[in-house]
Amino acid sequence: MLSISPTDRMFILCGAGVSAESGIPTFRGVGGLWRNYRIEDVASPDAWRRDPRLVWEFYSMRRKVASAAKPNPAHFALAKLERILGDRLFLCTQNVDNLHEQAGSKRVIHMHGELFKSRCDTCHRPPFDDANLYEPPTEIPRCPCGGQIRPHICWFGEVPFALNQIYAALDDCAIFMAVGTSGVVEPAASFVAYVHGQARTLYVGPEHPANVSSFTECHLGNAGEVLPRLLGL
Ligand code: NAD
């Protein structure tokens, strides 16, 4: 079991693997979610300019899949950990679903955005809650300013959200744990190297990530089984 001293700050980085046991396919896994789409056609600013209907078709499909999903024991263990550590836990997810919140986590940083939010592609109106499906032949929704409403997602080629807050939390952490992330998507893949020499670094997932050499410990297995045991929750 992981021992956390009363002053330790902990940074947890989650990836698609945390939601895999809830039935949301990972990006690189064999699940059907991404199979019918080329990522460059649906998840980049170019794709949005070229064919916003196809982009909304893809995100509407992901909204449907995520709406049917329920949190698994990994999400519940992390929510319990937050109740124990309070603001000494910094939970940073690359996932865009809301399963951490459904499990009871209150402070989740969604560095790649949120599936159930949308925003205007033109004006600075803040992102807003939106669970609608915009599938063809539905028109692309419009903002009162005339801009098009897009998913509140960090696409490939865009800058992730909350990076200042994230690097401040990395600077402060004594324990860094990555869960269910392949260690390929930047900048998240480099967080573990950033805290090298400062923090104890652990990985949880069924296989070694691409950046395994940067971790001091690897706990192989599914997040829903390993995390509750490792955290003693
Ligand atoms: P990835 O698909 O590249 O890698 C998933 C990782 O999860 C793999 O290393 C795999 O071994 C591991 N994994 C599979 N089953 C697991 C389990 N039961 N427990 C723990 N780990 C498990 O995912 P990534 O590294 O997060 O990067 C992909 C990008 O795709 C991210 O930017 C993310 O935003 C996006 N994405 C999000 C969701 C979601 O919101 N749920 C789903 C798919 C992809």
C-alpha cells in the first residue's frame, strides 16, 4: 500500500485507461469508438475548418457512449482519496468524460477539455454545459455573435487547458502517479520526466507505457483493481 505522509502533495495524471473498465474505449485500444474515423479528420482545427459536420458527428457519438457509462472502482478510489487529502491531491485528467465527477471528485482538471461542454469558435463567451447531439442533418449550432459552436475539446495542435496550474502542482508534488495513459501524447507524457529527482513516480496500468523508463515503480494491472488496493481504499 502506498504511504502518503501528512504533508505530501500528490499529483495524479489519468488517461483513457481509467475509463476503459467503464466501457469507454481507449484511443489506441482495439475498441470500436475510433475505428471508423481518422483522427486528423475529426480532432484538429483543420478538420473543424474543413468539415464541422463530421467533427460534430464524431463528438455526438462520443457523447452517446459517455452518457451510458458509469464510474468504476478506479474513479471511486480517486474520489475517496480527494476526501482524505483535500487540496493536497491534484487530479489532472486527459479524459473528456465526466466519470470522476460522477464518482464524487470535486476538483478535477480536464487538461484536454470536457465532452459535455461546448464553446464558440469565434468570441470569448465562456464554455457552457451542452449534452446535445448535433448529428447530420442537424445544422451546426450558432452563437449569437455569428460564430459556430464547437466542442470544448483540446484538439491536436491546440494548447491544453490549465497548464500554469498544472506545472505549479508538478513543482509542489512529492508523489506523482500516472494511471492508464500510454505515455505518448504530449505534454502530459513528459510530466513524469519533469518531476524526476523530486517526486516518487508510479505508473498503474495493464502494460508498460512508452515513457516507462521515467517511472521508479510500475504496478501492472487494470486501474479498477490496482488503484483501490494500492491506495488502501
Ligand atoms: P491511450 O488510448 O493512448 O492509452 C490508453 C492506455 O490505457 C494504454 O496505455 C492502456 O494500456 C491503458 N489501459 C487500458 N485498459 C486499462 C485499464 N483497465 N486500466 C488502466 N489502464 C488501462 O490514452 P491516453 O494516453 O489517455 O491518450 C489518448 C488521448 O485520447 C487523450 O488525449 C484523451 O484525451 C483521449 N481519450 C479520452 C477518452 C475519455 O475521455 N474517456 C477516451 C479515449 C481517448
